[in-house]
Amino acid sequence: MSDHYQSWQPELRMTTLSDEQISLLVHTFYAKIRQHEELGPVFEEKLAGKWGPHLDKMVDFWATMMTGSKRYDGRPLPVHVGLPGLHDHHFGQWLVLFRETARELFSEQIAEQFIERAERMAQSFRYAIALHEGRPLPPVGDKP
């Protein structure tokens, strides 16, 4: 794995998670995203006709985040910065759906590990997008 992505390595690896469980989370979550009134159009604009490869990439991403598998070696932040139609409030909506999905599918301990990583990632993205747009940064610890 390249050095630029080292900061995303999980501190607590969830080695008991299977690819099938991670895939179930990703596919269930993005099915909800696609149906969401505000998030659906933002994602569809970027991913129309490319959902399969995106979902595969997200399974690899979450496997890396949760198990340390090192299957994902991309740079998600630059993809999201400057994405037309993506605004700060979308991260709160994204997290509501993510939390809901994780808690529906997993035990409390595993769900909270997913959620903690998702919240950290959303906060990083919010900061980067605010900087890119020249807006004030969200307060530290402010959860969307």
C-alpha cells in the first residue's frame, strides 16, 4: 500500500468480518442512497451506468478500513472535492443512512466500529471541501 493512504489504516482490525458481510453493508447502504431524495441524484449524476464498479471499489475500501486487507489503494478525497452538487449537509444525510444500515446488519460492537470510521471519514471530507470552497471549517468534533 502506498504511503499516502497509511492514515486510513484501521487501529482495531475486525478480522472476523467476511467479504460477504462487508458486501452486504455496501450494497444495502448504496441501495438506500439511490432511493434518497437528495443523495440519490448527487450519486446518480456521477455513477450512472457505473454502479457495479463503484460498489466493488467500496467493498474493497471498507474491507481495507475494517480488516486492514489493503485491497483498496485509492485516494477518495480528491474524487469528492469539487464534486458538483455535493454540499456539507449531504454528509449528515449520508451518515444517518450509514449508521442506520450498520446498526441493522451488525452487532452493536461491529456497527460502532463501522460508524466510527465513517464519521471520521465524513469529517475529513467536510474539512477538505470547505477548504476547497473557501468556506469556514466546521468546528472540531462537529458531527454532520
